[in-house]
Amino acid sequence: MSKDCCSEYPLPGPVKAGPGEVELVERLLAGLARPEAAIDEVAVGARFLAIRAGDRTGLASTLGARPGPEGDALIGDLPGQELAEAARLLLSEDPFSLSLGLAALNAGCDPISEGLGLGAEELVAELGRGKEVVVVGDFPFTERLGQKVGRLHLFELRERPDRTPRAEWEETLQRCQVVAITSTALLTRQMSYFLTQARQAFKILLGPSTPLSPALFDCGADALAASLVAETGPVMDGVREGLPYHNLKRLGIDFVLWQRPQADKG
């Protein structure tokens, strides 16, 4: 598994969005910083998608989704299309189209970086010292993190002995103090659920699929720990080769952090 990125698994067929998730996606679409930027290039791999529009490249996990004939045609139609149009694929029910939409959305966000000396593991450990922490998604550092925070709960759909049972999620979310959420929850249609159920917690969105969008602060996020593509050519080639995230990162990806502006904190 790759550093700073959760594990991947195929989504089971169409992925429908509830009202809260549709509202969240609509806010993200309305908040695009570069809606009219035209797509120049699309890279498709087994693990990630990448969309380049000018000097900005957006990444998104595929969660194992593969393009069928319609997906191949869709990829061919994307170059020249405006990011705002391509990003609307985030309203699709098709898993592969969802990933394309998220990559387009990420290419349309401003490349904001506040500078950070910590990695994702160190960041969550610092926030969760002595506190009750929920991690949504099986990140490579999850097991180590359990030794650094007060109490750790793992929310993971796949079977593993240390995961928190699904029936306990809601109660746990409503009392925990820190929640680290994989941004692939946008692809599984669960992001709105996690943000609204843990209103009292400090909520950080993690991973290369994380949009650097201020709209997420309006939806309840407190920090965005994202990936900024610094070397487009090598990263696009690595995506096509199906490289895992830790290899892509070495090719030219920076880990960046954007926290909710202090004036917005209630």
C-alpha cells in the first residue's frame, strides 16, 4: 500500500448520491476557481486518473473502477472540454465517470499551499494526542497511529479484525474529537455523512483525491491535506503506468495543507 493514501477496492456497480451528497457536490462545482479552463490531457491508470488543464493537474483515485466502451469514448471527448463540464461527472452514478469528474474538479481548484513540515500520519497523530480519533479508510499508517492517539476507531468497509462495526459508526462519530476522512468518500458517496455526523470534531480530509476547495470548509471540513502535482509530465506518465502513490509522489507531488481560516471557526 502507498504512503499517505488509503487502500483501493472496486465499487460495486452504480453509486447513487443522497440529497446531502448532491448538495455537497453542487457546492464544489459552484466553487471551481477555473471553470472555463480547457482540458489538455487525460491520463488513465489502474490506480489513479489525472487531468491536466493548463498549468494545473488534478488527481483522483479510481478505487479500482475501469472504463467500459462508454468510458473509453468519454475519455476521448474530454480534451478541449471545459473543466466545469467535465467536473459535473461527479453527479454520475458510474464509478469510473465519478473519478474522472473528481480529477477534473481537482484540476479546477487553485493550487493553494500553506507549507507543512508534517506528513499525513504525523498531522493526525499531533491532532489526536490523548483524544478519541476516527480514521475513515485503511491508510498505511493506521496501525501505527493507534499507538500515538488516545483511542483509535477504524471505519473500513472491507473485513478486517480491528475495524469498528458499521452499527457503531454514528455513535462514535457524534462523540469523537478528531476525524480523518479519506477523500475517496466523495466517490463512495459518504463524505456528507461523515462531515455532518461529527459536527463537534476537528475534521481533516486526506489523500491525493482531496479537492483544495473552500467549499469543503462550508460543508464542515476543518483542514484539507492534499496532493499538489509539481511535475506534470512525470506524474502523468506514472499514472498511466499504474504506479502506487508513494512512487508517484517521488516523481513530483507535494503534500500540502490548507486549514479553515480562523475567522470562519465558530
